[in-house]
Amino acid sequence: MARGERLTTTVSTKGQVILPKAIRRLRRWDAGTRLVVEDREDGVLLKPAPLFAPTQIDDVFGCLAYSGKAKTIEEMDAAVADEARRRARD
């Protein structure tokens, strides 16, 4: 499908619209893909719905509470390296 090529579709009696296969394939919108519909002055915009609800840092800060002495950067780096080596062995 060439960029800017115009494709057409029809609204059914149930209000359904079938997106042309070329668009679905290009966007990788398989059956079941959730789309956000935005009404714009010049038309309607469809875009993939976010996989997760938007959050703010205050919503999630501290959700994995840790009690104990704070780890140093070196200790964290060592733990990450140890886990990487363990996964490489498996």
C-alpha cells in the first residue's frame, strides 16, 4: 500500500467499520486489538489503546517496600551481574 493511498470502507447498520486489510497488516492490528477513538475536527483518529492505565510516580512509589540497609550501587551492579550469569547457565 502506497503512503497516502486512499482506501474506503462502509459503516454497517450496527455502526461497525471494517478496516482494510492493508491498514491492519501495516499497523499489526490483529483481531482483538483495542483502539482509542478520537473525534477530531477533520475526522476520526484511531490509535492503539495503551496496554496499561496511565500512572503517576506517587501512585506506585513505595509499592515494593524494602526494609533494611540501603544497597550501594556496587552491590546492585554485583547482584545484576550474578543474576545474568545464573540465567546464562540455565
